[in-house]
Amino acid sequence: MRWVVRVLLISPGSTNVIQMARALLESAGPFTRLIADQGYDANHLRELIAARGAQAVLPSTISRKAYDT
């Protein structure tokens, strides 16, 4: 399988990565899976990804309880 990076967004180092999530999704075009790190583990992001018919491949944070989509 070949991975293709579609979008690269650069922000100031003090910006929390989840703040860039909506812009990332809007810029990405169609996708079936979104792979990201724990910084993107938020219910609202998982819901946005599911609404696009895609799968969120995100490791859960320590504080996360089960999330079903």
C-alpha cells in the first residue's frame, strides 16, 4: 500500500493541533480513512469524519472512555 500525503498545514508551535482539524478535513478532499495521532482524538472530530463516511484511525487519549461510531 502506498501512502499519499494530501494536505500539510503549518501552524505556530503554540497552536493546539485539534484547532487545525476542521481546516485539515476541508482541504483533504475525499478520503476513506483519516490517520492521525492522539492530538486529534476528540468526539467532534470523530463525528465530522463519520459524517463524511470515513473511518477515524486515531489512538485514544488516556482519559477517553469507549467511543462507538
